[in-house]
Amino acid sequence: MRKANNIYTIIMLGLTLAACQNNSQQASDEKMKNETKTEMSEQNKDEMKNEDQKADEKEMPEADKEEAKDEKDMTMEETDPTKMADKKMLPNFTAKDQDGNPYSKEDIAKNDATVINLWFTGCSACIEEMDEVNDLADELKKEDGVDFVSMCTDVNYDESTKEAYERIIKDKKPTYKALAVDYEGDMKEYLEGIFVYPTTIVVDKNGNIIGDPIEGTLVSEDQQAKLKENIKMAIESSKASK
């Protein structure tokens, strides 16, 4: 009897194990079916989306298609750093150099690249670097089509700044045109956006500001390397516009 019970127990365990395996297999099969349905659903959504886009493009008038293309091209241009730089324009301005000669954007148009060093009379760092800037300007101007000037932004603020400008110029004797720029109009608005002095910009012959402004003094090799790269891009920009 005991032997019969053992056999019965073994048979029941075998049936139970088989049932568990069947349930596990069914659950696995059901999971795979659900995942397949999900993948097919997502694929169908993508296909429907693509079909809708194609239908929209087919129904879109030619004029709208051209406008959409122009917007796409413009977006691509705006991500190009060289083209972004070309869109920044130096405003029109009036100025005089240390000898009283007038200077404007017409003079900038004479060169492929013009370096403009912005400073003001109360900026000690601007004044301290002037001796080294003389050497740098002399080196840069040896390259054909490159000029170097500075713009003092506060000369015409009052008599004290005018006197300070004249005293600094007499002491430092810049070998480049040290312009006293008129702080007015569009140029005033542009200069109000300069928050670090000295700041040096490079423009091409059309007055486009090329590259990022170089903030701080020009005495380090890193700063001069940035400056020379901007000069190179300005020359390329000027030649491309000819």
C-alpha cells in the first residue's frame, strides 16, 4: 500500500511539473505576442507619420515648399560659425586719429582685415598693454591687406577724458591710428554691449565682424593666436566677396 502511495505521489508531482512548464511556456508566448504587437504598432505609427508627411508635402503649394527650403537652409547657415560671424556688422561711425584726421568705415574698406582694439581712458589694463600692442600692431601690419587701429570710447565724454586721452597718446606713442570715436548713434548702441575692456574685434573689408571678440589684453600667446585666426578668416571673407 505504501508503495502504491509513493507511485501515486510521483505521478502527481510529474503532472504538476508539466502543468507549471506549460503555464510558463504560455506566459512566455503571450509576452512575445504582446511585444510583437507593440513593435508592429510603433512601426505602423512611424509608417503612418511618414505617409502623412509625404501627403502634406505633396499638397503643399510650390511657393510654400520654396519658403520651407529657405528656412531649412537658413537654419543650417546659422549653425555655421563663420556665417554667423558674417552677419554681425560694425555700425557706421565717425572718428579722428591722434593727428586729427577723420576715419570711418570707408577706411576699413581699404583693407581685407582691420583689427580694432577697444579701450577707454580709465582702463589701466588697456593702457598697460599699449607698449606690447605697438609691437604686435607693427608685426600684423606687415601682412598685406591687414591694418591695426584702436578706438578710445570715452574721449568725447567730457574735458577730463579728452585730456586723459591726449596724455596717454603722448606717453605711449602708438604706432597705429589711435582713434577717438564719437560715442553716438548706432555706434553708441554697439559699444554699450561691450562689457570687458580691452576688447579686440576683427572686421573684413565690408565691415562684418569676424569671429568672436577677444576679451582682455592681447599680451598672451593664446590671445594672439585667437586674433590671428580671426584675421585669417576676415581675409578669406573679404576675398570671397570680391
